[in-house]
Amino acid sequence: MGSEGIVIDRDCCQACGTCVEACPSTAMDMLGRWISPEEIFRELIKDRSFFETSGGGITISGGEPLLQPEFVGKVLALAKDQGVHTAIDTCGFCSAKSFEKIMPYVDLILFDLKEMDSQKHKEFTGQGNQRILENLLLVRDISFEHGKKLWVRTPLIPDATAKKDNIERMGNFIAKNLNGCVDRWELCAFNNLCRDKYRRLNMKWKYNDIPLLTHDELKQWEGCAKETGVDPAIVIATGATQVQSQ
């Protein structure tokens, strides 16, 4: 307890929930609970009519879902048993064995590729990109052999990933190593929807005051990607842009 009231030291937090139990005003709440793959799937399959109408299915994302490959694999296997289309959204930073465990049950892999320079990747994320690129090639081989679809997704973060040399190197890598295996290279416009999360966690966010891209800027990045040697037909730019005044 400090002069400003109760202060939580997030560096010491282990997400054990003890503080929730001890909170006298019940102001704190534990978000999340232990659940089995079967329980999750029973909830997911309730929306089956929407899957069938839209042509969609179940996508498991995160966080990083492949940090729990056994659990995720069981959920995906249950979905495949029911004929539901499955997808996984991953940053690629996990063991090769994690991919091998879930790939038999996945129809579509959404694979994030953020930064081609390994040192910059480490500065931005805390890890280099060697394992990520190796896993991307592993997914390529499995996808090609078993007819699965692969999408590469790149966030366009101002002054970070949204740089011409990064997009050019990425396009060259895709053209050289993934030609014919990538169905879509999606450039995802920077968004600031997480600002409120940082505020509630009393954390500073480096990009808090960075504006959204304009529509023209997003189209320029799309044009840049199409000129890198990849099949232009696979490149698409998505996401919200600034509302321009008339």
C-alpha cells in the first residue's frame, strides 16, 4: 500500500490468483479458467451454422497457440473429426515438434513474418528470427506435400517493420523460398486498439501516439510488396486506416 493506494508489482506477478482471493473489495477479478479441449470444442461447435453459412471455420490464435501444442492439437483434431475447417495463427517461434504435432489437423496456416533482419527482430521482439524462418520452411514443405494453405502476414508498424528494405527483403525471401506455396501475403495495417490495455495495466506503449496509416500509405506499401518478385496476385493490404477529412 502506497500513498496512491494499492500498487501491484507486475514484475512479481505469477498469475496465481492469490491477490484476487485476498482483495477485500472484490475489485480484482481473475480472467480465465482451466478448461479441457473437449469443453472448448463444445463451445466452438455451437457456432457451426455460422461456419457453414460463411464458409469459415475455427481459427486458434493467441498469444502463441503453439506454446501449448498438445492442447491445441486436441482441439483441432476434434474439429476435423466433425468436418470443420481449421486454421492456426502463429508467430512461428516454437519448436519444430510443435508444428509437427498440430499440422495433421490444420487446413490453413496464418504465419506472421515481421522483420527479416535478425538483429532488428531481436530488438523488436526479444528474439532473433532464425527459428521462425526455419519453421516457415518446415511449414512450406508440409503444406506442399499435404495440400494445406499457407498465408504469410506482415504487420506494418511505423518506424519498425514498415520500411522499404524490410518489405523488399521479405518479398525476395518469399519469391525465392516459398514460390507457389503461399496463397496470400497479407500486409496488416498498424492498429492502436491495444492502447487501453496498456493504460489499464499502467504500462507505457511506445506507439501510443502513432497515427493509423492513411489509405494512400497502405496502398503504397501494397504496391511496394508487389514489386519485390512475388506473384502480385497473392499480395493484399488490409486493416483500418485514417478517416480523411473532406
